[in-house]
Amino acid sequence: MISVNTNIGAMAAVQNLNRTGLELQQSQSAISTGKKVANVRDNGAVWVIANKMSTDVESYSRVRESNERATAILDTGIAAGEGIMELLNEMKAKALAATQTGLSAGSQAALAADFAQLRDQITTVVANAAFDGTNMVKATPDSAIALGDSAGANNITIAGANLSLGGGVVTVTGTSAVDNTTNAAAALTAVNNSITALGTQLATWGAGAKRMQVHRDFVGKLQDALNTGIGSLVDADLSAESAKLQSLQVKQQLGIQALSIANSGTQTALSLFR
């Protein structure tokens, strides 16, 4: 039936052309943004999942930052412990030399002075072994604490230790001296005990530093896995989108041509009256 009021062919051509235009718009958006799901309108379920994963990636960045800060605090404590160990080793040599009988008064006094300077340096090391206000070796030691997960529900804690003179690790006191053989023998015993205890503490901190490193590496791999998953959900395949774009452009041109043909069909009604 020929009708000038209802052009079914043109209506179908317009619908097809609109559908092609919408697909063309989506393909152009995917190419320009690099994402097949750029917003919640593209695919609500996928967008929500990807957004949650993106939030987790950001949260794990904060976990890494917390780990790095705790590692710096621990490294500062270890450096202080190693410095004190060097001082103790030197003090041991001075104390051992001072236990010898028959030393002249001058020699004994020189050894005592050296020993006292080394002993007092331990206090200086402890006082300066702070990072960002946190000191793991002071009399009331702080701990190195790092976030363990993105929810903040778990922490990794490396406890500090009192490395002050007369503390639980360094048993050498602020009055320990080697001014005579008796005091030198007592000081030597205290130094040896301190070396043993400090060695144990440094080994514990070394294991803690290794744990921090392992966790930091794990978090990095977890972030990579999450980013890969996000990419598979929302990233566009640009080679496929490029081919699709060319196909849709041709389809759009054909749709315009089809609409033109459908519109010209009504002109045939005029020929019926010639």
C-alpha cells in the first residue's frame, strides 16, 4: 500500500539509523577513554565491581606507605643497635686491658677515661635514634607498627627494646668504670652480657625487617593483580573497537542512504495521478 501519511520504510530506516548512531557513540567513547565501561551507565554491575577494586588498590597504597614508615623506624633502631654494639666491642677491649695487674696509674686512668667516653656515647646514640618522633631504643621504647591490610583490622608490630645504660639489654650502667682491676672485671662481665643480649635483640629486629619486606612485596603483587583484574573488566580492546568503528561508520552511511530511498518512495504517489 502506498500512503503519504505513514512511511513504514522511513520509520524502520530511522530506527536503524538511531541504533547505529548510539553504537557509534559508544565505540567512539571507548576509543577516546580507553575504557569499555567508563561510567555506571555503560554497565552498572561491572562499574561497581571495578570501583570497589580501585578503592582496594588505593587502600593498599596506604598500607605500603605505612609499611615503609615502620621500616624506616625499625631501620633507625637497628642502626642504633649496631652502633651500640660497636661501642660495646671497643669497651670490651678497654675493660679487658684494664683487668691486667701491674698497670701504671697513668695507663689505668687512660683506659678508664676511654671506657667512660665510650659508655656515655651509648646514651647519646639512644637519645638520637628517633624517626618521625618514634624511638625504639629509649628507656620506654616505642614500637614499629605497620598496617597489615586494607581494612585496618590487622597490624604488624615490631616491639622496641630499651638499649639505655642499665636497661634490660645493655646491663652496663652509667657508673660502670675500669679505674681499677676489680671494677674492670665487673665491667667486663657486664659488657659481655650486654653484647650477648644485644646480639639477640638485633637478630629479632632483623627478622622483623625481613617480615616487613616480605609483606611490602606481597602488597605490591596484590596491587598488580587487582589492577590487572580492573583492566580486564573495564579496559577496551582498541584494535577491536577500531574495526568496529569503521564498520559502524559504513553502516551509518548505508542507513542514511536507506532513509533517503524510503523518503523518495512517497514520490511514487504522484505518478499515479499523471
